[in-house]
Amino acid sequence: MRKSRGTQTPSFQGIANFLPLFGRAATETQAATLSEKVYRALKRDIIRCIYHPGEALSEKVLTLKYKSSRTPVREAIVRLEQERLLQIVPDRGYFVNQLTLQEVNDIYEFRTAVECLTADRAAKNGVDPESAKQLAEYAQATYTDGDAESYGRFIGADTAFHVNIARLSRNQMLLRAVVDARTQMERIMYAAINVHYYGDSAWREHQQILKAIHERNPDQARRLMYEHIIQSKAEILGMASEEPRRLSHGRKRNHHRR
């Protein structure tokens, strides 16, 4: 997709950066617990398609992989089931949730309802210089074709862009909704790496949205965010309809949008 322009892309780690925003991981003490570490690591690996949709996960294997006892693994699995990333099947075990076309459609519908409002509110509230600088960095993030690490940085920057616009809404309910949605959105984006999701449109659209927020134009910000999400939805659903197995298993390296 987009080639690196010679500047060093900041290191963005994706949705894991925003886990401490609410509740469970609010303190360093909680974040340092083994249960929390297992939860974050397993969640990251599911999102990044290390485990394929529908794949069975062995409790014994997970305890070895994440250097843990059974209790932290079980606690992490319960949390991930609540987030619709894992399924617990009695007498059978744990399975990575399938990502169906209906669920993808639902995620995008949810995003249009929530993120158009966050863009509107961000434009009405205005943006302070430090937030403006951060958003500009996120909006300019690039990747290099064939470079898996740069894809991950790009996805992380995309998450940071959308979450920080939600911060500017000054509405904690909206912020939490966007953070929750990004878990599934990052999963879609990693799965789409192998289906030639090329183009510079996402990068340009981010710039346009940010410009509308700077100019305190809520109607324009809302419209641009809507178009941005709908365009991505059309491309992802189109590719998923044509190549459902490749999108649901995605691991090969090429690229995606937002």
C-alpha cells in the first residue's frame, strides 16, 4: 500500500495502549498482575491473527505460551469471551470467535453512529495544540509494502487517530464505545492484510477530517467521518464476499485501510 516517505513512523501499539482507560487496568499494580499480562498478550495475538477464527485453544498450551498457571489463563479467557473474541464451549474447550460478514457489517454500522458524533463534538469543542500535534502524527502514519512491522504501526496509528478524536468529544461514554469498537476493527484490519487493501485514500481522508476539526466545522467533520467509514466498509465487505476464507484467516502480508 502506501510507501514510507522517509520519516520515522512513531511506534504505535494499537488498542493495547488504551486498555488502561477504563476499570480493570487503571493502575500499574493491576497492569502488573499475571492475569492482566496474560489477558493483554492473548488479546493481542487474537487481534493479530496469530490464532485463526474458529481455532481451538488448549488451556495447557496457553499456560506454557504465556508462562502462567491455569487460573490467570482462565480469568483472561472469561474477559475475552465478554469481548466476543473467544467462545467457551462446555465440555469442548475454548475457540477463537469467527468474524462473520454480519458482524463486520454491525461493527461498521456501530462506528458510523458513534464516530460521526465524536467528530462533530471534537470540531465543536476545538483541539488544543498538543492534541493537534499528536493527531497530525497519527494522520500522517505510513507503511512500507511487504513490511509486517510497518503494517502493525499503521494499524496502531489508525486506532490512535480515532480514539483521540473520541477523547476530544469530552464524552466518556463515546470514548469507551470507540475504544471497544477498535478491538474488533483492528482484528478486521489485520485479517485484511493479505487481500490487497491498497490505496492512499485513508491517509487523505484522515487529513481532511483533521482539517475540519481544526476549522471548527462540525458538519464537515461529521460528513467526512461518515464517508471515511462507509468507504472502508464497502471495500472490506466487497473483499470478504469475494474471498471470505482469505479475509477470515488473513496472515499473508499486504494492506488495508482505517
